[in-house]
Amino acid sequence: MPQHSAHEQYLLELINAERAKAGVQPLAFDNDLSEAAEGHSKWMVATDTFSHTGSGGSTPTQRMKAAGYTLAGSWATGENIAWATTRSPTGYNDEILLLHNNLMNSPGHRANVLNGNFREVGLGFEVGDYRGRSSGFVAENFAKTGSDLFLTGVAIDDKDGDRFYDPGEGLSGLTITAKSSTGATFTTKTMAAGGYDLALKPGTYTVTFSGAGIEASTRTVSVGSKNVKLDLVDPKQGAVAAVQDEPAAVSDPAPQQDPTPTAQAEPAPTPTAQAEPAPTTPPDSGQPNSGSQWLATFFGKQGANFRSDQTLAEHEEAEGTPGTAKESGAQVALDGDNIVFPQLGNARGQLDDAIEQVRDNASTALANAGDPRPALDWAEYAHTQAGDADALAAKLIEQLSAHNNSVIADQAA
């Protein structure tokens, strides 16, 4: 049985905070999903591979089922994966936050994180050498099966007073008791990192947190058709309290002051996955435009051969009978080296905008003490074919190091 690490608990709290803001139910840890996620992250590190396709050609859903997760009735699964180079020799809080933000900035991955149909999650965070660089990998396995509902949360020794979980603040071994209005009692204990999950049927419960060194705290909660999150917070000052994390109400956005926005105020719409995909080779492939010419020069190439793919977060759903759907976003490849642009759609005209994003990120990296890593992480975090991200990184590092000044000059041209 996986024992969730403090970093994985921290990632779950970040995910559930985003879900609360979006007005969707919190996710509860599932041991089988965590086993699948941890196994895939370890496999990616061990094999120098970054892909949804795992050991033995397995799919995310196959790995979840192989770990023991049962898909019954109305079910759904999803997987996000991400990686980034590590920077902190004494801890990985910053890496977890970076990976989470990168996924939230990608439409396909964000759709999985905020999918209100999911109820359970497994997280696997692993650190290791990825083709010569210390890197952090994360796999997020989302799922829903049958009619299971959960009371979930975390017990926090809030040392920094921010009322949010940080690694090292979890209270383990506390007892959570839920007593229903009919007198039935259900219990569990907080895990090593402070989190807990308790399967419950719909109803009203009196929930009590108790354990050595804390004052018992009680709260009444109602479980309807969705999961409920209830945390225990031992504050820096004041009394211990059970705090329910309630999803925010989702309302229509307020109307804009100016009903006639300027052309610059309205971004170009991103086509849906059903839109006509960009051709494999744009008409100007042989004669690169100014943007692609800069990128071609940046990579030390003559000309650029671009293509657009639709491969991002995996998502399967079934209503009794298995079916498959994919959340998708666009990805551009330069001679086989994939770069993912979160806001890039299928429209041919958006390619130049994407190139501008690479240009701006490289410029920012050079301006910040010549450190290319922020630009590399931004470009590499999402889904690429095995080996492509490393090849891209090697080229970027080589070019940034060799042409620190000329790159900026090229961008101004």
C-alpha cells in the first residue's frame, strides 16, 4: 500500500484548492491509483522516457486497473504527466509548485485537474536523473467509479500561519470518527503526511478529530452527491478547529465596462479539437517567415519544417460501456523536436504567435543572468515523444550558451 509523501500531499492540496475555486468537488487519495501513478513516474525516470504509454505499452487506464482499481458502472479516468529540472538540493516544494502551475497553464491538463466528474486521484512524484539532469517527474491519475463518496482532508500543524498545508506540517496518527444520524460509526486515521480519506454514504455526520497532543474538535457535515473536504488546523495562535473547505459558487462573469473591446483586447479564439488541423507543412515552409527564420537560426538550421499534433492529457469515460475521448491541445514540432504551447490552436495563423512566445521566453531567460532553465521548463513541461524534450533542451542550452548576445540581436531583427 503506497504511503503518500508530504510532497504528494502538498500537490493534492494545490489541486483541491483549484477545484474549490472552480466550484467542483475535492479529490480523495486512492491507494490503487497512487500505486499506478508512482509506478509510472518511477518507470519514466528509470527508462529516460516521458510518455503516457508506459511499461509494456500500457495505457493509463490499463495501469490503474492492473494496480487493482475497479472500474464499474459509470466510470472515467484521466492522466496528467509533467517533468522539470530540479533546483532545490534540500527540498522539492518549489518543483511541486512549478509542475502544478505548468499543468494548470495547459488547457488539456487543466481540464483533467478541474473535471468535476472525478472523485479520486493517485499522485506519484519521483526525482532522478533524466538523461544527465536531475529532474522531478509527476504522474496524476484521476478517476471515478460507481457511486463511491468520500470525506477527505488533512490535519495541519500550521507552523507558518498561512492556514495552508506545507510539507512538514502534517499531523499523523490522529483519529477521525464520523457518526451518522442513525448512530452508525466510521473511523480512520491520518496518514504519515497528515491526509485522510473516509468512504461514506450520503447523510449527515458528526465528525470528530482526536489524538495525542491535540484538543478534540467536532464538526457536523452533510454528504450529498459529492465528496466533502474537512481539515483540522492547529493554528500558530488560537484553538484547534475543524475547517470545511467548501467549493466556491460559480457565477457568470460580470459584464465588461466597455461593450466594444479594441482589437488588441480580444485574443484570437482557440479552435476546438474538431477544427480543421493545420497542414503538416505550411505553405511558406521552404521560405520561412521572420518568426520561423529566427527559430531556424536559433537552432542552427536552414529552414523550418513545422507540424501540429493533438496529443495531450489522456481521458477516458464510460457510461456502462467503455468508450474513449481525449482532452487535446496543440503541440508544434521543429524537425522532430516537440514544443508545447498552451494557447496554440490549430489555426495556421497562430504559429507565428507561438514562435513569438519562444522568442520572448528565451529573451527573458537571457536577461535573467543568462539562466536558460525557466525557458526550458516552460517549453518542456508537457507531453512530448520520448527523447524529444531532452534533444530540444540540449539544443536550447547549446545555442543560448554560444550565442548569448546574438540571440537578442536576432530577436530585434
